[in-house]
Amino acid sequence: MARTAIVTGGTRGIGAAISMALKAAGHQVAATYAGNDEKANAFKQETGIAVYKWDVGSYDACAEGIAKVEAEIGPVDILVNNAGITRDAMFHKMTPQQWQEVINTNLSGLFNMTRPVWDGMRSRSFGRIINISSINGQKGQAGQANYSAAKAGDIGFTRALAQEGAKKGITVNAICPGYINTEMMATISEDVMQKHILPQIPVGRLGEADEIARCVVFLASDDASFITGSTLSANGGQYMG
């Protein structure tokens, strides 16, 4: 059944793959972005997916943006909270700004996006909330106290909200990707990749954005109606927790 979906951070990397996969599954998709107008417009031209610009760290911006999507496309039945940023630093050098920016986007962004769609999902007795967390929210990572804390919080948010949504036909799940072959990973030197990253991954390769997108499509489907409060690890066996 075709439904309306919002994918935050949905015009690049994993988010772009998710947006395209949901569209291919027959859904009407709105992809949000925060700053790169050029890439967002190119994505729109290439895919025909509607794009909307707002900061998920602002509740008012989210409420206003979601209202616009619902007026132009339809009531939101699928929400993929994918938008995320990094401000990496070892903790003894981390600034309050680096901490707060990551928490605002990667954790508070889930509240800011989910709260405005929650009442509608409850009234229609259907909803799919899919939160893109991270392997580093499961195991932690040096230099990412802010990011790891936010992504671990995403998992707690998922588990709590799943219990509230269950009787109203709303499922809430998290996906924790490992190392995925995106633009960010492309900046890592081949030497570091071969010596330090790939040896940590039992399957011996990076994941692909499309592999995360297929997980989202399944969790958004009617076939996944008995799955809620779950954390799906997609990391090639790097961390089993």
C-alpha cells in the first residue's frame, strides 16, 4: 500500500538510498535536508523525489515543515529519522558547542520530528517510525562521546516509544549501521582502510547504503507489523551486542 514517508537527511548518502528505495516500493517520499541546496536540487532532478529544507534540531522548523509536507503530499505514515552530524573530538578537547550541536540534531531531532506526526499516526491507527542509530551507539567510540551518547539515546527512545505506540498500530524500530560506503568513508586513506577498518569487519568489506535502505523498506512494510522496539544491527558482524 502506498503511503507518505519523510526521510530526514534524505538527499545524500544512506538517506538518499532510503528515499529512493521507499519510492521504488511505491511510497510518496519527502526528503529533508539542512544546508546543501545544490546537492538537494540535483537529487530532486535525478529522482523526482520532493525535497524540503529545515533543521531537525528546531522543533518549530520541524512542525512547520511537516505541516507543509502533509498539505502537499499527505498525512505522514512513515518517518525515517536519519539526519545526523558529527563533531568529533577527544573528550578532553570537546567543547560545549560540539556536544550540544550533535545532541540537538542526532537525539533531540528524533523528538522534534516524531512528536508532530505522532498524534496523526495514533488517530489513523498506523505508523512506522524508523530511527537510524549507529554501531557506535551500541559499543561507543573514542573521540565520539557526543555522537555515541546521542545514538545510544536513539535506541532508548525507540524502545520506550515502541511500548506507547504498539496498541495504536505504530511500530518503532532502530537500525544500527556499521561502516557504510558513503562519501564520508571515501575520505579515509586506503592504508587506514586496509590496516585498521576492514580487519574489524568479519565479512571483510564495507556495507552499502542500499543494504540499509532495504532494511528500512522492510520495517516500513505491513509485513513487519509484529516487529517493534527492535534494534537491527547491519554491520557485517563487527559488533554483536
